[in-house]
Amino acid sequence: MRKKTIWLAAALTLVGLLVTACGSRVWDSEQIDPHQEIIIRFSYVVAEDTPEGLAAQRFADLINERTDGRVEVEVFPKATLYDDDQELQALRENKVQMIAPATSNLAGLSPSWQLLDLPYAFSSQEDVNNVMDGPIGRRLFASVGPDFKVLAFWDGGFKEMTNSQRPLVHPRDFDGLRMRTMINNQVLQAQFETLGAEPVPGDFSGLYSDLQTFQVDGEENTASNIYSQKFYQVQKYMTVSNHGYLGYAVLVNASFWRSLPPDTRLIIEQTMDGVTMWERHQATTMNDDDLKKLGRLMNIHYQTPAEKKEWETDLAPLYQQYAASIGPGLMEMLAGRERGE
């Protein structure tokens, strides 16, 4: 018995020495040492000079300032690390700790996110923010699964149609066009099929090349993305339709998040809340300004109320078609919001 006791004491001492020698890399058995420098790799696919890109850099600067450099956010824009179809898996594997994918790309995690892609679902930017800051947004945030945590919803803006062939005024004008869609999103594919076009899923990072080489004829996007990516160089026509909405969900690896000291998580959450309000203002301002710039670079058609009614009528069946996969509860909540319930 005495020998066993001696051996146990020696073993515990050795373990203690090893932990000390390794610099105590864990905190409370699971968390990062509160004195250890923390690196957060933040990857996204749009350009630095978009509302999302500017917000990511602002977030990085503020976190560095508010933690006295203990937490460093490294920003990787324009898919320099991972494309649309790679970033979720990279986050799951903790190769990056934070991403800001378009919500349309989250349909692979949860079909419920396709609610935001239903045509003409929102009347204004304020309407979108009220929905995402309320019960619908909370349900969507909770639907991403155990590997991820949603920290914020950032505005992209309303989407417009562009193409290289002809003005898109009536639904029949889409006949035969090849239109790029985001990956893993059935609603967006069905949208173009309903309009008579052929949907072609593709990464955002390769979109300019696909448009330039006529792999696709057109696409849908916000004015800020169209301008910052210089799509006007390879797209002649634009229809200001505001038919769909593009938002971005800021996601963090859930295991990494749980490993952070509580005070660090609080600083990140408070900073993200402030940056989100700032980003929303930037999105509205930049889309308005960039649309004016595009007016000098492209042939732009502004959709009339009668034309909007045509598009709405043709696209209305998508609501019933995807109600089951999105979730009847969410569809009812969306309809209730429209009725003022």
C-alpha cells in the first residue's frame, strides 16, 4: 500500500510539473488561460471596401484596443483563405474562428435560413432589421447547430439584377439566361427557374471571371457588391428591383467560443453589438452612393410598381413550395408580421 501511495504522489507531481512547463495553456480545465494571447482568424468572401469588410476591420481594431492587445483579430477578406463552399467546414474544424457568410449560404446548415431569400419578403431595411432582431431572428440563430454560434446579423442590402444580354423588365426577359446563384440554396435556384432562366450555383470569388468569360450571363447582388467587385465592367444591364435581400451572419466556432474567458466573451459581444449598428448604417449609405455611381457605368432600369406586381405574381408560388422546408412556424411568423401581429 505504501509503495502505491508513493507512486501515486510521484505521478501527480509529474503531471503538475508538465502543466507548469507547458505554460498552463488551459483555464478551468477547458478554457484558455486569461493571460494568454488569443488569436481570432476572421475570414469572409467580399471585398474590404464593402460594409461587411469595413465592419470586420473596425471590429478587429476595437477588440485589439479594448483588450490591450491580448486578443488579436486577423482579418482575411475576399476569400483569401476559403471560398463560400469551404468556409463553414473550415470554421467547424477551427481552422478559422470567425466567418461572415451570406445567410443564403446557410441553407445547408438549416433550410430555415431560406426564409430571407423569399422574393419580396421585406418592404424596407427597417423591416429586415425588425425581423432579425425579433423572434424570427432568434429562431434562425438557434438553428445553426451545436458547432456554431451566431454573434450578429449584418446588413448587405437589397439585391438588384444584372446581366450582359438585355434589360430585365418583365419575367419573360429572363428566358434562356444563365444566372449565377449562391450555393446550397434551393429557393434562389427555384426563383430563376420560375423566371425562365437557368440557375448556375457558384462561388462569389469566381463570379467576375464567370461573367467575363460568359460562363453565366448575369447575377443578383447589392449595389455595394456590384460596384466593389467591378461587375459593371462585364455586365451591361441592371434592374433595380429590390426583389430579394442579402444579409450576413457573423459566426464563431462554438468550442472556441466556450474556451474563451468570460470577460473576453463579454468584450467581444459588446463590441460586436456596437459594430453591428455601425455596419447597418454603412450598408444603407454605401448602397445608395454606389447605386448613383453605377448609374454612370451601366444601363439601369428602375422597376415600376406594375412591373413589380408582374414579378411578384410569377414568384408567389415559391412561398407555398418551400413552406415545409423553411418551417410552417416561421412562415406563419413572417405572415403575422406583415399583418401587424
